[in-house]
Amino acid sequence: MKKVAILQSNYIPWKGYFHIIQKVDYFVFLDTAQYTIRDWRSRNLIKTPQGLKWLSVPNNGTQKMKINEVEINNKTKWFEKHFRTLEMSYHKTKYFQNFSTFLEKVYLKTKWQKLSELNQFLIKEISNLLGLQTIFCNSDEFELVAGKNDKIISIMKQLQADYYLTGPSAKSYLDISKFEKNDIKVEFMNYPDYPEYSQLWGKFEHNVSIFDLLFCVGQDAPEYIWDF
């Protein structure tokens, strides 16, 4: 059985996103999908001394564009702001310094032009840090057909896969009968009650960027996502 997940790329996603990647053999970035404004594509939450804060990547995206067409606005110096905010918020965590070289590479030494490229780089690199062996693909590598269900089924067939894992929100639009007719089993991700860890700045928050977990527990991060 070959398991596949097909999702849009997000900016420094939360741990549940990586749990989906961990559960499949192939992960397809669906960045040929429509861009959505003020969504996880371009922003995510971190904890700061002042509470939860959005880190948002400025861009020219509109709902008429595909995710992989969206260009980043570097004139705002967002990369320096994100780096400094992460540093100020997490420098007291046990493992922040272990990731300083990685953060400098991402935010200070690389000039990103496309949002999709930034997101995918971060997701792949973090997956590697988590020890994942999942194979990554881009939706534009496949022959795409119209329709949400038919597009996914087509990608699954081209990968010769028979097990599709997706997020719980897909229940609103997936036609399970179509997948059954094509001998594809569908599973909706059921996020578990993830264990808490020693987190800075008050009340514990699960729905923050994976950076929070990495900075706080380092190489033990998988124990708080899928090894508990």
C-alpha cells in the first residue's frame, strides 16, 4: 500500500502538518491551487513575551493567482524582522542556538522570490531535521485535470498509490464514492491529543509553528508528535 498526502504548502507549519508528512510515503505540494489571502500559506503563529504573534510574509498574492505564482515583497525587510522576532522570543529556550545557523541561512543569507519556494524549502528542511524519509513532489510535475476530486484521483493514479491521507477540512468537499470506484482508500487525519512540553511565555499553546517545539525540545521533537 502506497500512502500519499496532497496539501498546499504553508509557512513554518504547526506540528500536525509534519505528522501528516510522517504518515505517508509521498507528499505532494498542491501549490498549483488558488492562493488564499490571510491564510496559513503566508503566515503562522509563534509565542512571544507579549503573547501569540503572527509572522507574516508580505507578498503580491491575490485570489486570482496560484500559490506558486505569488511573489514575496522583500522591500519590507520582512526576513530581518522575522529573524529578530524569533531570536528575541526564543533565545532563552534550551535548543535555540542549535538552529541559529539554519535560521541565518533562511532569513539572512538567502533572498527568496516566490512564497512557494520559501515554504517548500522550510518544510523539506524541517522534515529532514525530524528524521523523515517521505518523498516530496510538486503538483505541477503531474498531468492535472479539472475538479478537486478528479485532480487528486489523477495524481494518485500517476503515483500508482491507493491510500490518500488528507486533513479533516476536506470532508466538506471530497466525494468518497469517486475514490472508492478508483480503489483508493481515504483517511481523514485525526490529530491526537499531543503531549505538552516546557514552553515559554504563559499558557501552553499547541497551534503554533513547529519552530516552537524544535527550539524547546530539540531532537526529541518526534516524541511530541508521533512517538508518544
